[in-house]
Amino acid sequence: MKNRFEAVVNIAVLVMSVTVVYAVVQRFVVPTYFRGQSTSGYRAGDVLTGSLGELPLSPSRLSALLIVSNHCDYCTDSAPFYRTLLASHPHAPGGTFQTIILGGTGLEDAKAFATTNLLLADHILAMPKDAWARVSGTPTLLLVDSSGRVVGSWTGKLSSRGERQVVDAISTVLADTRPAP
């Protein structure tokens, strides 16, 4: 009888231990590991559709579409990276890079986010309502060439590896679009 009781207790402890480990992995490990992965509905090679396809893309520039919300903690946490990234590329007319900030909950939201976080942008617009079907959350960064083709997409707060991927993607595209000497 005592052995049977000990066996039941051991099984119960084992089941509880497995449950706790599973819960910890689901809560902390999985979101951290997948955070900042390319999870937007847009993938490299896709062409912007609907209202996003009507954005003011320059015929000679790479565009960074940054979809944010002033009420998004990941957006606020990501702002220092975006500020550095956006400030490090020429925004003058004829430059090779432009930024379009789209407010997830409207134009005022986008303006407030850009102002509060000192983000430079060529255009600040409201996120078109029909565009949410292909955007999974905020912040979302889409790198788009002059024809509206997505060359990279990232959603969420990026890890340092994700940030390097963004910088490398921009550098690669800009290097490929510069005229040969």
C-alpha cells in the first residue's frame, strides 16, 4: 500500500513538473525566440496591395514602411532602434531612402508616436483600414522597393539579430540600386 501511494505521488510530481516546464517554455522561451521574426503577412517578393499599394513610393528610392501605435509597448521599446536606423540614411530629395510612418489607430497616433520618439519621416499617414488584413501587429517594418515589391518584413520588437537583419537588408538593397561608377 505504501509503495502504491509513493508511486502515485511520484507520478503526480512528474506530471506537475512537466506542466510547469511546458508553461514556462510557452510563456517565456517561445515568444522571446520568435520575437522579431518575419511574421508580417507580407513576405519578401510580395507586392503591396490595396491601399498600401497606393502609398507615395518614390520611383528611385527604397521605402521603409513603419506601422506603429502610440499605445504599443513593443513600438515604444523599439523606437531607439528605429530612430537610429531612420536617421542613418539620407532623406533629402533624390536620396536613396524614404520613411513612411503609418499610425495603427490613425494619423494623430502616427504623428504623436513620431514626435514623442523623435523619428524622422518623409511621410506620416494613417494606416489604411483595408491594409490590416496582411499586417499581423505593431510594430511592423516593411522594406519596399520603388515598384512596391516587399524586400523584407519584420513584426514585433526585434532582437539584436533581427536589428542586424534589417540593417543588412537595407545595405544590400541600397548597394544593388546605386548606379555603377
